Amino acid sequence: MTRRLISSGSTFEKSIGYSRAVVDGDWIFVSGTTGFDYSNMTISDDVVAQCEQALKNIAAALKQADSGFQDVVRVRYLMTNGPDFERCWATVGRIFGEVRPACTVEVVGLTDPRMQIEIEVTALRRKGAAKAKSAARPKAKAKAKAGAKTASKNAKRRK
């Protein structure tokens, strides 16, 4: 399996020493992502706007990994104020309503007082999962066919 590092261009990645996302085989691990607009290193003071921007940042990382929100299997929301999460429901519901990944919400302190939400996701590319399933199908069919032949032979012996 190859390991690939994905960068958003954020100055944080270089100075702290991490990647926006790491692709390992069909797995994609997206680092905790805040609502900074990395093109100009600004952040809104509104939690919903931060949530929307964080999801845009995550979408860009997933796209670089040949993936998208449809492949997300786990999401973690880190909130500085728990009751604010309800204000973000419409935004996250639009993205994950059909996908319905496993989810955790935690109330934490974040490193910059302007940050109100951080979102981390894990994804499994379905293309690879589909490949693995289709590769397993011929084996399962061959096994079933062999089992049927054995049953047929045993039935003939009993006669």
C-alpha cells in the first residue's frame, strides 16, 4: 500500500508538522479542520460560517484523495461551546444526512480562541471496497460450486 500526504497549503501544516490528510491504501484520514479560509488565513466569528468553511476545506482534501463525503465512515466534531452544535445541524445534515457516518461530538478547548468548531473525518474509498468485493465474488462462487459438487457426490453414494 502506498501512503500519500495531502496539504491544503495552510501555514499551520508546515509550522506544526502535519498533513491535512493522509491516504493509506483506500483509507483517508483527514486531520481536525477548522473554519479558516486558507486562501487568506481568515476565520469568521460565526460558528455556522466556520462549520461551512471547515467542510469546504475537508471537501478539498477528500477530492485530492479521489474521494468525497459519500465515503466518510466517521466524523468527529470538536466544539468550544456544546450548545452551538445545534446551530450547525442544518449544515452538517446537508452533507452527511444520507451518508450517516459514525459520529462523536466533544466539547473542548481549541488552540486559537477564534476557533469554535473543528471537524475530523475518516473515509474509506468505495472504489477500492467495490474492487475487493468483486475480487471475493469469484472465490465465493467457486466455493459454492465445489460445495454443490460434493453434496451431489454424497447423495449419489447414499443411493
